[in-house]
Amino acid sequence: MVVYLDEDDLVAAATAFLGHPPAVRDFGLLSSALARPAASMYGVEAYPALDEKAAALLLSVTKNHALIDGNKRLGWVAVRLFYALNGVRLVMPQDTAYALVVGVAAGEIDDVETVARRLAEHVVRRES
């Protein structure tokens, strides 16, 4: 069973990461971004694989601009936390992570499949 983030999870993680609570511009946008990985229609998941869910989360949190400042950082924190809650460790070099997140924010990388593939190259899954 997949564990999804909620607003409280993400605000707490952002506070720990930033050292202060994030300045949220729009909680509706934040909620929408957090809901995307769990999206389904007629019982069919839009993002069935965990890496696709993580990618949808990164894209939405980064691009929805729910915060006044720090959306890219919040997107990265969200993905790391999402993976951790689901027993997966993301081990990505800092420069690779930076390029991915900046590429997403700039619109150069804008599809779930590409982001999911890049994330999947750097995950360590827990033994079942």
C-alpha cells in the first residue's frame, strides 16, 4: 500500500529543511500537487508505478508555485520524503538532482515518464 504525503507532512518537512515554516501562497495549489500522485479514474491509477507517482509529485509541487519562494526545494523534499515513507531511498548526486529539478522548473523536462525514468535510476528499494 502506497503512503501519500499530506499538507502537514510537507509543511513539517519543509520547516525542518528550511529552518522556518514555508510561506505558502496558496494551500489549494499545494493540496492539488499532493493529490496528483494518487489520481485515478474509473478505478485505474493515472500513475501506477511508485516512480511515476514520485515524478508526478515533483512536477506538480515544483510547477504549481504554492509557495512564495522555495518551490524547487519543496519539490525535492517532497520526493525524498515520499520515497522514504514508501521504503525507498533516493541516492542521487547533488548535481544530477539540481539539473533534474531546475529542468522541471524551467519546463525543459515536463513529462512524468522522463522524470520517473531519471528518478528510477537512483533509487534503492527495500528488500521485501
